Amino acid sequence: MTKTPDSAFAPPQIITGKARLAGVLGWPVSHSRSPALHNYWLRRYGIDGAYVPLPVRPEQFEAAVRGLQAAGFRGANVTIPHKEAACALADRLDPSAQRAGAVNTLVFEEDGRIRGLSTDGGGFVASLEADGLPVPASGRALLLGAGGAARSVAAALQDRGVQVSVT
């Protein structure tokens, strides 16, 4: 017996002139699974919206973000190599983004400002705990990598009392 994929039960996606638009900014961005995941849930819950891959060269990052904002996008996720540029561009930063010096989510607010968030570290800790691996209140961790996501993870672990070494 063949199993029917969940997507067969999702209603068709309807996009109107009032659609909520978002995407993922990166260079390259073709590797990202975010568009498939987000569009599945938009379709599954009948949300009028679309989440698109946005390949943007580093030298065009600010112009692209401003263009998305002007076009009515609600925000965008940010991946390599733009996380530090997104941090510099944001008008307001959450505490995690300030500590990490990197942003993985831009929210375009109604007042025209851009809010920058760093959710990588919190997501990493939540993922460990969901798998039954609680982060101890002390101890050591070795972090492989030093990019924006790694700095966010380091900050989240340090907030829990873990001593982090980076290589």
C-alpha cells in the first residue's frame, strides 16, 4: 500500500493581492529548504501568502532589502553570507542579535523600521531539549564554526552557563 503524502490533503494555495509575502535572502540560496517548508504550512492552513527564495549578491543586499520592504513584504529570513549585513541594516535588534552581531530574521514593521532577530541559538537549544538533551547550567561545549549562526548558538549556550570554545 502506498502512503499518500500530507501535501495531498493540503488545500490548493491561493495567492491574492493581499497575500502575506516573505522569503529567504542568501547567496546562494538554492540549497534552502525554507521555501518548501513554509509554503507547505501556508497551504496546509489556507493562509494567503507565499515564501520565496531570494538570491541576492552581497553588494546588492541593502537595495534588495529596501526593495522587498517597499514591495510590501512582511519580512525575510537571512542566510549566508548576509547575517552580519542584516545586523548592520536593522533599525532595532533583539538582545540575541546584539550579542551575536548577526541576524537571521528581518521583520518589516508598519512604522517603516526594520527589526532584526537572531533565532538560531534559541532554536538550537530548543532542538536539543526536544530530543531529551537538556543543556546543563554549567559545563563546556566545543562549537565548530564562527559564522552568524554559530555566534548565536554560542550566546544561547553562554546564557545557560555553558563555557563555549570556538574552533
